[in-house]
Amino acid sequence: QRRLVESGGGMVQAGGSLRLSCAAPGTILSTFWGLDMAWYRQAPGKDRELVARIDSDRNTNYVDSVKGRFTISKDNNKRAVNLQMNSLKPEDTAVYYCRSDYRGQTVWGQGTQVTVQS
């Protein structure tokens, strides 16, 4: 069973930056290449929403509210997917979850809190 380990959350002032990382320890490289990876977030009282996604061909897509501010990338050597978040806003405050999909199997990380103070 694959597992995902997130890191990089924290508290930042509005306009600041954070970098989230999601590692898939023990995943062999050929499998990692084939993973579709994504970051979701869930704010209190709201549904979980897709923030950014990168597929096995490194195609990316983003929710409109983060376009131009967030960048998702895949680091094959570290078996990790990163989310660089710039120009953060208070409405970005949420628990951020990493997700992987591979051959019909979905795995979620435990979540990491991001808090943006105004």
C-alpha cells in the first residue's frame, strides 16, 4: 500500500509564500512516473476542492482561484510532488491534502494545515 507524507504547511502573512511537499516513500521510479498527483484543500465548513493536478505526462491544471500564484511540480528523484504557493491570501487557509492515482488506486495523505493571516 502506497503512502503519502506531506510537509511544509504553516502560518504565513498575506502576500507570503509556502512550499508544500508530498513524498511517496518506497515507490519505485517507474511507478512514480505513472502517478497522477494532485493537491486538494478543505477549509472549515466547506467541501474538499481540487487545487492543482499534474499527470504522468506532466500536464497541469489549476483551480481558477490559484492560477498564476501556485505551481505544481513533480520531482522524480525525490519521489515527491511539490506545490509552490505565492501571493497567499487569507482565503487560501485550509488543510491541504495530497492525492495519488495509479491504475485505479487512490491514496490520500494525512493533510497539512496552511493558515494565511491578514
